[in-house]
Amino acid sequence: MSFTDPFGCGPGSPCREILNQISTYNIPKYYPTANDYLSCFTEEQIPCSAITHCISGGTGGSVTPILIVSNSTYISNPVKNSKYIGNKNTGFSGGGWDITARSTMRVSNQNCGVPLPHSINSSVSNAINVCGNLYVAGNATTSTVIITVSVFECSESLDATIVDLNSTTLSCDSGTNECWSIDVDSGDSALTECTTHLLISIQVTSDVVPTSIKSSYKATIEKVS
């Protein structure tokens, strides 16, 4: 197959850079292997629309992983059993987390959730992966910290029900960093692009509570069906 000057993708065209990436690089995060994408094309002369169609998942599925969010935050003087989910003004990003979750998500706090960039079918195993690190300080002995991945549906006027999907429990000594990862199933109901919001919470459940928590995490869609 020749990629010298495919139809519609000559020098200076919008698709030429995409073509160069496909034929030159192997970036695992976006291109599992270059050959997987090249195999989409069966013609010597490839129109721009075919390239766009192939790498966007138009051949029958979406290219994963799909990044949902990448974030860093901190919690000052956390309170035992409080599930911290975001900042009063900036939501999931841009400030220390000082909002705690109840069984429902208040309309005014829905900016603590991250709208999904793509729909996921119901009952998909390991549909989402969330991973990151957690640093604690100021605790005299080991503290128990639970990180939970949840979802809720965006609502215009009513509090939304929070549905927990999975969690991990960490044992944290002062001045140490814990690396963690959670694989999440999609649950009984489909998760819908834009209207379903992903929610991360951090909660200390032990009697010994640190004075400071710092964390960064990323969430990606791994499978949509």
C-alpha cells in the first residue's frame, strides 16, 4: 500500500497530518498499533473521509481508551466518614475538596461530577478504569481511606441519586504515598454521554484521621459494549 500522495490528502490538506501520524507513529494511548489502523484501508488511493471514518471508530466501534478526566486535588483537615467529592465553587477541579456527598447530589453541586464523553452499554465488565495516587500526612498511626467511583444523572431542578459502582480501600501511614487502581463495571443501566456524570469521592473511615490528603487521578473508558 502506498501512502505517498493519497487522494484528498496531499501536502497542506487537513488530513495529511492525521495520515502522517498513522503511518509514522505508534502511540499506545491513541493508536493501539499503527497496523490496526492501516488495515482499515483497502485502497491504494485513500480519500480523506476514509481516514477520518476509520480512526474515529466509524467502522463499528469507538477507539478506546477514552479519557474522561485527569485531575489533582487536596483535602485539608478531613472529617471522619465524610465523603469528599469536590470544591464548593470549582467542582471536581481547581480547588481543595470541601464538599461532602450525601445519598443524593444537590443541583448546586453537580459540577463535582464529570460528564461522560461517550455512552457505555449496561452490564459491561471493566468498562471504566480509575487510577491515581494518594498521599496523607499528620496521622499518628495508620489511617483507612476509601476511594469510591460513582455516577449520577444530570438533573435540571431535582437532587440526583448517587449510584456507587466500585471502591478501593487503602491503609495509609503519615508521609507515605499509595498508588491505586479501580476497574469499574457499567452497572445495570446504560451510562449516557453528557447526561451521566462520573463522581470520585475520598473518605477516611478510621478513628485516626490525617490532617492533610493530596491526590491525583485519571479516569478512562476502556470498553463501551
